[in-house]
Amino acid sequence: MINSHCRQCLLTASDQSRLFILEYLKKLDREATVTEVVKKLTLRQPTVTFHINKLAGVGLINKRKIGRQVLLKAHPRTIRCKLCILYN
């Protein structure tokens, strides 16, 4: 049985754009700016920000703000999660 947090993560990451963002941040293995992510997608910045907020809301990515820049990184705890099929 999937616990409620894993279920929420799976539902959140089931969107193609969110899954791309998550995979991109995992591969980068460093912080990236929202601008970098926008350049990789064919979506507008407000749409990318919406998806980022959804991913951060369930704890799949970390985000922090420095001035006007928002830095993103895949959350290290969830990358090691053995229960979640997103990380195996």
C-alpha cells in the first residue's frame, strides 16, 4: 500500500512538465535558477513557477530566494527514498 505522502508525490510528479523539471534538477546535482529551467522548457515563466511551487509543496524540490533569484535543487532526502518509484 502506498502511504499518503508517496501518493501525493506521485500525483504531483505525474505532470509531464513537473517530471521534466524534477529529472533536470536531479541530473544537474547543483542549484539551478528558475530562469535556467524556463530556458529548458517551452513554457512561460509563470507556468514554470506554478509547477515549481507544486513540486516544492510536496517536498520533491527545495527552493530558496536570494534577492530576485529563486534557486532550486532536488531534495536530497527524497532522492534517496526507497519507497518512491520516482527515485529508483
